[in-house]
Amino acid sequence: MNYIVAVLLGGLAALLANRGVAIFNDGLRPIVPEFLEGRMDRKSLAATSFALSFGLVVGFGIPFSLTTHIILIHSILLGTDIIGTSFSYDKKGAVLSTIAGGLYGLLITLGLKIVVELFAKLPVNFLPSLGKVGSPIIVAFAAFPALVVAYQYGIKKGATTFGLTIVVRQIIQKYGTFMFDGSKVVLNPDGMALLVAMVIMIAFAMREKAAAGSPGSNAMLLNIFAARVERIKKNILGLALMGGIISAAISLHLVAGDPISLNLLADGKTSEAGLAALARAIGFVPLVATTAIATGVYAPAGMTFVFAIGIFLRNPFVAFIGGAAAICIEIYALGAIAKFLDKFPGVKGCGDQIRTAMSRVLEVALIVGGMIAADAMAPGLGYLFVAGVYILNKTAKKPLVDMAVGPVAAIFFGILLNIFSVLGLYGA
């Protein structure tokens, strides 16, 4: 039964990634709308997905999975992100990505050691370092509301928003871990900072009164927020199935959602593992909810409550129903949030700025991430290579979009280091 669930898990996750419905990597999720809305081509999206996820698969997901008989879910869902975004955005691509995703889920279940051994045979195993490309994204993403405020209301108000975002993140970082009813609760500082920044952005917008009789303010908001939530709701069946399968897989102890619950489950501490997963989910609510509303792309595991449900409901069929129901509740809650935001008339003025601000923040985060990853592979030379590629790309007749330069440069740098190693120009 485990193999069947692994195939279903990998196949459906890859299909949802191919259609831009659900992406597991928090850093990749905000980038997908750039492809869906025609500002990024498929090859750039696939390269970015590979750069953001593959290093984490090999450097994070698989090593944790090898420590126990349970697979850390990152090993599967980060891989299906890559598979789904690598195939074309048509019916043929959907079918092929589903098949490839199912096979990948099965292969990961059958033998993780083979994968690690293959990459370990490279002269320079750059994949663990490549995972650092995405490290600045989630942190930097919380800055986009401040940029929206600066675009719309001036630098002083933008700087005020940014300053409060920094303070909130630091407070949560310092005091966001506490005990509740005997369980340890850890709030995600980046998610809370993003939530507070968006609230401040809306608060500034509320002070701007709409002109009497001006048409279309709510329609504009609907395009920005509610339309994206509506896109998620249209795919609720696939997302609910995904949530159900993940909960079923958890109940079978096939996968775990994080290293803490993975090790607790492996030690037979089911209740402790469930509480740990539940506490983690509470901390993820602001991050997943706000990015979903802003991007229209959901996470396969939603707000991660499906992990706790799978642990507490040990029957896989009951867990499937519970996980699917949890995803449905989450998605309908998103709609309520969007309608709530739709009532603020002044937010119309921010509408055009939101997409621009998100793109600017991602461009900076990805070029910085590319430099960090390349520098981790070869200190000094990595910075030079990525900076040089970024500058030269500006002079190309058909340049890559700025957002793709950092990840693509980091990949080519890893390949270059392997060539250097063969030629005796790198390494001992």
C-alpha cells in the first residue's frame, strides 16, 4: 500500500506543480505567477525551480530521510516541483509530469541511497550549496508591502512600513517561541512580518478615501486578491485530494512533514509528533495564507495541518478524509479573507503596485541567493561569476529575465567547477 500511496503522492503533486496550482517550495511559489502571466518563459521557470529545490532535496530532504525508515516529505514534493515545472504547460505536459512524478515518488521510496551516491560521485558536488539560492526569498518577500506603500504614498511612509516590518520580525524571532498547554509553539518570524506588513499596507490604503461615484474599486481589488483566491478555489478538488493523500501517507508513516516529527515518529512517540506538527502548522498559517492570497498559488500541504491530522488519525482512509476536509476549510477561509480585503476602498490605488513590488523584491532576492550559493561552492570566485553573468546579461540581445539570472548562473557555476576540477584547476 505504501508504494501505491507514494505513486499517487508524487504523480498528483507533479501535476499540480505543472498546472501552477500548488508549489511546495515557499521560495518558488511567488515566482510561478510570473510564468502564468507571461513575464517568464517555461525554461527559466524550470531552471529556477531546479536551482531552488534540487539542492534541498539532496542536501536536506534525503539526508534526513536516510536517518530513519520515514521519508522527509521535502524529498518528494521538492522533486515534484522540479518535475512539474520542467514539462510543457499543455495536456501532454500534464500527462508526462504526472507519470514522471509518480515514478519519482516510487523511486524515492525504493531507494534514497542510490540518489545520494550518484551525486557524491561528481568531482564537485555542488547541489547542497545550490539550495542556498532560495534562502533570501522568504525573508526578503516580507519587504514587498513596504515597497508598495513607497510607490503609492511616498518614501517616508514606505520607510515607516519597512521599519515596523523589521521590528516585528525581530520581536517574533526573539519571543515567538513559547509553551502553550504543555506544547512548544514556534511562530514563523518571516510569516508574521509579512502579515504585519500587509496589514500596515492596507491601513495606509484605508486612509485614502475613494472619490464619490468612482467605479471599479472593488473590481480592481478582485483582480488583485479575490481573483487569485478564486483560482485556488477552482482547483479545490485537486488540492483536497492532495491534502488527503499526504495525510494518508503520514498515517502510514511513509512520510513526515518536518525533521522533528519525523524523528519522534521513528521513536514511536506519536502524540508528541502530532503536537509538534500542530504547533508548526500554527506558525505557518500567516506565511501560507498571505502568499496564497498574493500569488494565487497554493501549497500541496496547505497550511501544513494535514501533517498533524495524518499523525493523529492513524487509519489511512480516515486520515485521507480528514486531510481533504482540512484543505477545503483552509481554502474557503482564504476566500473570506479576500472578501474582507475587498471592502477596503483605498487599496485600489495599491493594486498596480503590488505586482511590480513583488517582482522587484524577487529579482533582488534571487540574484543575492545566486551569489550566496556560488560563493558557498567557491568563495570569492562565486561572487565574481554571478556578478559577471548579471552584468553581461544586460548587454545580450535576448537577455534572461533578471529574476532567472541568479539561479541559472549558480547552476552553470557548479558545472564550471566540475570542469575545472577535471582540468586540475579546482580542488586539492
